[in-house]
Amino acid sequence: MSHVPLSENRVVAHGLRAMTVADLPLIHPIELASYDHPWSIGNFADSLGAGYSMWVLEAGGDVMGYYAMMAAAGEAHLLNLTIAPDWRRHGLGRDLLAHCLARACEQQAGSVFLEVRTSNTAAISLYHSSGFVDLAVRRAYYPAGEGREDALIMKKDLAC
């Protein structure tokens, strides 16, 4: 369990647990509030059904964030890492990412890959500061308001 500073004088304890189907109605509003082109409940359900590593970050029963990662053949792919808008800028994304990387090691991944919108500078900064490097740009990868947006492909080699 970690503590999140909410202000100089307030701290809230939070924890991580494996995501279940019962969490889907709780995480989907966060997804909808976070992305113009969000995952559907079906996307989350399919990922759970496929056995992906999916975790929820919560405090006092309230979901504050989540991630989805798949691992196979010595590699992991971070598919989705999202913090609820009201909980951003408190280090929770870093906590989730650290947990994801540890889970990737447990699943014998030697590296973790991800794609991120080139406009998502906060996420790119988090990933760079966590040791990810830029590999390439995937042109017109994401749907966007008018047209498509590029994705930055990033990689982190793990020392498990």
C-alpha cells in the first residue's frame, strides 16, 4: 500500500488488486472521461478473458486508475494505463507503471513495449523518466477528432 499526497497536509492510502469483470462498470467512466476514443467495456472484457494482466488502483473502494498489459514470448505490451482525471498529478501513474513493470518481470518479459499518442506529453514524460526510449513513430495510428494521430512506439528493457 502506498500513500498519495493530496496536499501538504493530507495523504490517502491506496492499493492495487487484480481487475475483475465486476470492475468494468467502475473503470469505464474513467475511460470515457480520459479519451476521445475510449476502450469499450467489451474491449476490457475481452482482455480479461484473454488472461491479460489487468490491475485496479483504488482507495476506500473508489477506483482511481487501472492498467492492462499482455505478456508472451519474452515481451510485454502495455495496452492501457489510465488515471482518473481527478487523481492525476499525484504520482499514481508512476505507481501503476512500476507495478506493471514488476508484473512483466514476473511473467519473464525481457522488455516492455507501448504506443502513446504523440500529443500525450504527460504520458511520454512519465515513460521517459521511467527508462523507456523512443523506437519509432507509427503514422496515423490513432483515431482523432479530424483524421488520425501518430503513435510514438516506446520500449524499456527490463533487468529482472
